[in-house]
Amino acid sequence: MRLLILALDLLWPGVLLANDWDALDRPGAFALMRHALAPGTGDPAGFVLDDRATQRTLDARGRTQARAIGAAFRERGVPFDAVLSSQWCRCLETAELLELGEVTPAPAFNSFFRDFDRRGARTAAALDLLEARGDRPIVVTHQVNISALTGRGTRSGEVLVVRRSGDALEVLGSILIAP
């Protein structure tokens, strides 16, 4: 199945690549999303959290991808109680372009790519935040955070449908719309 999805992505960019919408109907399900396309890896030297000019940001394809993902959720009438985002500009912009509700910055979902020592504390804080909220959010964050929470990698713009399961998140499905 993964090979078929990869082949479709190469042959027909812009099509829906994964279609696990039904997973959102499972008890406790919510969405965990990697930010949309932002060229590069990690953060540039001189990164400053409050200075967009020092960060990797979405390119035109990433902005198109974020809008398309939000439109797909709206077309299907998928409700979210909250939109939570890492404070990184590429995540905040993705979350805003989804147009699924007011975006709330959530430091628990900030990247620890350059400071891997924060992995345990950041992951615990994210799980605690999700447990305390008890609602159905869509969370926009980074690859490292998603891997720590689920044990699984994601592509830019991929949405994992997850639910809380002990000290991690159980992956119920995946939704990916290519730019």
C-alpha cells in the first residue's frame, strides 16, 4: 500500500494520498499534523523564535498545501475544538492557513531538533497538555515531536489521526494531501 501511495504521489501530485478520514470517527481521535512544506531541514543558524526572518518558512507550495488540507477538513465537516500550534512560524502559518479556528500557540509542541536533550520533557509536556484539555484539537507541530509522540515519521503536511494511549499516542490513520 505504501508503494502505491508513493507511486501516486510521483505520478499525480496534488491528489489525496492517504484517506483515513473514517479514523476520525473513532473514540478519542484527534489530529496531529506536521507543518506544511517549508524547504530545508531544521532551523538556520541564528534562529530566533520571535523573528520570522531567521526561520524556515512555508514556500508557495506549502501555503497551497495548508489551504487544501483545511478545505478538505471543512468540506467533510470535521470539527475541532481547538487549533494548537508550535510557536515556530512555519507551524503557526500552517495552522492559520487551515482556517479551522483560532490558533493557540502551545510551547509544548515546539521543536527540539537542535536541543535533543529537551525531547523527554517536551514530549511529557505535550502529553500532559493533551490529557488536561480533554477536547478534540488539531495540533500543528514538527517531525521530531510527532516521532517522539507516536514512534512514526511523517511527511510535510501529513495529518496523523491519533488518540492518547498510555505514555504515547496511538496512530489510527493518516491523511495527506500533496500540494
